[in-house]
Amino acid sequence: MRRIKALLVNPVIHDFAAYDFWLKPLGLLYVGAFLSHIGFEVHLIDLLNRHEPDIEKFVKVPKDKYYGTGKFPAEEIEKPDVLSNIPRRFKRYGAPPEYLEYKIKEIGKVDVVFVTSVMTYWYHGVWETIKFIKTLTDAPVILGGIYTNILPNHAVRSPADFVFSSNHLELLPKFLKDKLSIETNDPPIEWFEDLDPAYFLYKKVGYLVFTTSIGCPFKCTYCITPIMWEKHRRRSEEKIIDAIEKYLDMFHVEDIAFFDDAFLMSKGRAKKLLSLLIERKLNKRVRFHLPNGIHARFVDEEVACLLYEANFKTIKLGYETSGELQERTGGKVFDSDLEKAVEFLKEAGFTHKEVAAYVLINMPEQRLEDIINALYFVNSLKIKINLNEYTPIPGTPDWHELTKKGTFQKDIDPLLLNNTILPFWWKYGMSKSEVEYAKKLTRELNNKLNNNYSL
């Protein structure tokens, strides 16, 4: 019986800015692992993999900046009409169309194409990628990913033939049977526990990304994670370590990032994982990074020491904002939690070079005073500030409140939800001048911190 041949595609990004901060399509790689498990022949085209050797045949790829991260190759493109009044340049980030055409011809005829998606306001690049794919193959295209989970009714308007708007991979065989009459082997499996992301589909990567858990028990009003995942689930520590060792032997990278939403939520299991990294001497082979914001409340002396010994070089602490909004947005962290976490991390040996705190700006009902207080508080702890602009995400409690008040329309074009352009048009949020002031203050405080340590 002939094996079904599937092509996975990670699309380009259309945006005003984009940077490769350890950006790998983990969801798509789990789809690849699952399809391989049920008997498919699987191929991958990752248009955002800057380290793919064949891309250099078509475009100059910027060199890495630090720890495997770097700028995407980019080309300015015409702005969609809805963004025509935004005074910024709109670009395609990732490999050019010629590379996609070359790879599809190289792979040959396929039976089905799976395209993933992430940010809702990146849908323009997703749609354009699908349109181009459909000029090169007559195989049906299935669109999945975070965007389809959040906005399924918008995703069905895409050029894709079908939309799979679920996180549950165990539903995929029935979906394929119902939509495409594809019969599959369907051995019972706990996909997150039993499968490793399918990095074997790559020729070369510059870093590896894993997640040790999915979901989050906190219910922050601005976050979609607890809505997308019914519960917080962790993978067994031994299988995580085995996957890391397997792919390190395959690719010999120097950097690994964990993109959990709740890395420390099960503190005992997190300590076990960190201990195994040290015991298996992985800390001697690779640098580790936590870019997604860990919960400061769960950093204690032992956790801090284990992170340091395990060779973690990037630790981002979720702080978000100061004042009463801390309680109103979910109570995930308070000033005292951040202060204690930083104290433990510094005692373990970390400096401002490795530790930073996220501060959100332009949250609903947030005052400029709240931002300024948050910036000065983080700076007083002698760690770096990462200022992130708030993104209103459909389906979150914030979104329901904002649409109820009429500050956003439920059918708004997702392109307008891009956090970097909200100050240009959203009259209920902070002005462009207020956001620019906060960014300027952040730069000044971070530069002062760096200069003080360089004396």
C-alpha cells in the first residue's frame, strides 16, 4: 500500500517588524511527528529557517546576532489597504517565493499540504503563502495553528481547502478521513508524552526549541493559553532529556530554548528536569534559554542555583505592570514576588546580562504612571527591562470586555490588532507619544544599568 505523502509548510511573516528569537514551528513539528507515526511520508519547508543552506541560493541571509538568533531576510512589499495610513514599511520576512517553488519541485508530487499559523495579525503572510502553494500543486491544503484556534471563522475565509482548528492531534485521523477520505493507521498514543517534535525533517538548524509543558493554570485576562488548552500538562522529564540528546547528536547546535507558558508551575518536576540536564552533562554541551517569561513566584533558592549550574543564559521573568492592575489582570505576580526571584537569581550567580523582566505597555485602562513605576521598579532590581506592547487577543477575557464596551469591533480585521500599530489608531489606548516616551525611558534605564556595570 502506497504511503500518503504530506508536505508541511511554515509560512513567511508579513509585518512591520520581525526577528528570529528562537522561532520554530513547534506545533507543525508535532504534526509532522504524528503523521510519521501513523504511516505518512513527511516533508518540511520552513520558510523561516534562516539556517537552511538552500536559502542562500536565493537571498542573502543576515548572520546570527547572539545565541543563534538573528534577522530574517526581508523584502519590502505593498501594504494591505487597511494598513495604508500606517507610516511604516511593510515587509515579507523569510525565504522568497522562488525558494518555495524550488523546494516544492524538489520534493515532487504530494498528496496533502499542511500550513501552520501563529499570530492572528500575521494571517496576511499565511494567506499569501497558501495562494502561492496552490499555483504549484493541486494537492489539498489544510490550514492549522494558533490563528485558526483563535479565529476559526476568519480562517475559513483563507485560500486553504480545509481548516483544522484544534490542538488535539488525536482528532487528525478522523479529520483526514472525513475531509479527504484518507484512511490511516491510528495506534493509540499520547502525542505530547510519546512524540518528539520532528526536527529530523530539517537539514540544518541553528538552535533547538522545546516545550516541557502545555497550558497554564493561571487565568491572566490578556492571555489565550488557558483557553486554548483545557489543562496544564507536563511531559516526563526523562523523555524531554532523551529528545534533547537525540537532536543535539543530530545537529550539534549550541543553544536550546524552552518555550513553556508555565515552566516552573510544577516546581518539583522542573527541579528534576534541571537536575537531569546537569547529571547528563548537557550543561557542558549547550546554552539554555527561557525567553517566554517564567513565573517569578516559583523561583526559590534551589531553582535559581539549578538554573545557574545548568547553564541558562536567558531568563525572562513575567512582571507585566505595576499597581492595582496586577490584581485585576490575574494576580500572577506582585512586586514582592519579582524582588524575591531576582534576589535568589543574583545569589546564584546571575547578572543583568542574563536576567530581564517583561513589562507590558498599552494594556486596557493602564496609565502611563503605571508603566513608569514598573520601569523604575524593575531597574531598581538591577536587571534589564523588556518592554512589550500589549496585544488584544480575541477570545480572552480582556477581548470580551473590550468588545462589550465597543472599543473593538468583533469583526475587526486582525491586521489592525498588531501591537506595534495600535497607538497609531486606537483612541482608547495610549498615544504614540506616550508609547515612544516609555520606550525611550526603557532604553535610558537599560543603558544606565549597562554603563554602571561596565565601569
